Amino acid sequence: MDKGTLYIIGTPIGNLKDITIRALDTLKSVDLILAEDTRQTLKLLNHFEIEKKLISYHRHNEDEKINQVVSLLDEGKNIGLVSDAGMPIISDPGQNLVRYLINNSYNIEVIPGVTALITAIVKSGLDSTRFVFEGFLSVNKKQRNAKLKELSIETRTMIFYEAPHKILSTLKDMGQVFGNRNICIARELTKIHEEYIHTTIFDEITKIENEGIKGEIVLLIEGLNKDVLNEEIKQKQDEIDAKELVKKYMSDGVSKKEAIKLVAKQKGVNKNVVYQECIDL
């Protein structure tokens, strides 16, 4: 018996008219559907008058369900995988299953659909030529701040998913690490109350403190300006005294004489000045 195929099916993120003809055809043709939240998927299926068996497949049972899914595929069953909204796998369960199926030569097909992060960046006004998607930040404050510090020198536009009840604390943490960057908050995408807020970190903190905010949020942060980054690097280098820089070059295998020349050029001073500082090395 031929193995069945897993279909990774993109569904609307809000407006049900965004579903594709191919997605509808696939939902109708599969034998059963793996759903992150069966109640949400049932609403979608009912709207399009599709009746299918649903199996709950979420982050907390993903690994234990893999064997069940594999057994069904071995029986020749075709299975659809959907998330609550948008493309499965992207900040949603399914990655471990897909990796297992790839490693064991099972059939997989992707039925592309709308994705919140792409929808958001095209109307954000921020640089969309190069960007980095970070998904949800850790709820652990220490881990979250460590990630933000790591991203503080990121020059690409950064995209995050965030819940409305956490966005204020997230923006405050970002303000402390990033400073006052340009941002875009894309809220309730493709829904009745869709809104794009083009603002800055500090201005949005004040607004949310006064007015609050509702709805699912995609948060886009302007990357660090490259000129600013280069200036910060230069300032840090200037803060290191000549002797320490010479020692660093020497530890990398550069001769003392050559290291003095390099540091003098880097700091824009006569090499004799650097030599006097390093005479005891």
C-alpha cells in the first residue's frame, strides 16, 4: 500500500475570503485534519460546508502524536495539517512532525497561504528588503532581555508576534535596550478592526498606558542604522587604551612592532606615542 501524504495547509489569518481554492480543495480531499485548536478549525470547515474528522494536534501533545500520524500515513491516509490561522509551523506546532517525516521519506506537500508576518511588513513602511523574524519572545524576563541585547545591533527590520496583555512590558524592555526606534504595530490583520500604527517605541508606550490596546499584534522594529552601529564600534575601540589593543594584536600572533603600527593608525596618533605606552610589554 502506498503511504499517504501530509498536506501543510495555509488558512486565513482573519478574513475568510483569503482562503485559496487549492486550500479548499485539499481540505475537502484529505481523510482527516490535524488541528491546533479543533474548535477554531471547525468554524472554518463549517463556513465552507466541509465535514472532516479532526484530531487535536498542539504544542503540548505534538511529540506523542507523531506515532499516531505515521501509522495513519502508513495506512495510506492523506492528512491535512492546519493551525488556528495562517501558515502552520510558523510559530505554531508541526515542525517536529515535518522533520520526522522528511528524515523517514514520507510525502509532504505545502499548500501556501497568507502569513501574518509578511502581511504586516509590506505595509509597515520599514525596510522590507532584509528582515529577521523572531516570533514570540520568551516569557522569562532574563531570557527575553538577553535576546533583546543580542538583537540590539541587528541592522535588519525585526518582526515579533506579541499578545496585547504583554505588549506594554515588551516595549518597555525594548526601549531600555534599543532606545527610541521607529516601529509599526500591525493589529487584527485582515479583520474588521485592522490597524497599522506607525510610531516610535516611547510614544507607543505612552499611548498604551493611557488607552490600552486589543487584538493580535505583529510588532515590527526598525533595525539599527549602520552608520550608528559603525560609530558605536569606533567609540568602543577608542575607549580601549592603546596598550590593551597592542596586547590583543600580539595575542593574535602579530609582532609587537606591527601591533604598534596598527594601533597607531587605528587611533590616528604617531606610532612613537603608542610605543612609549607599550615600552614594558
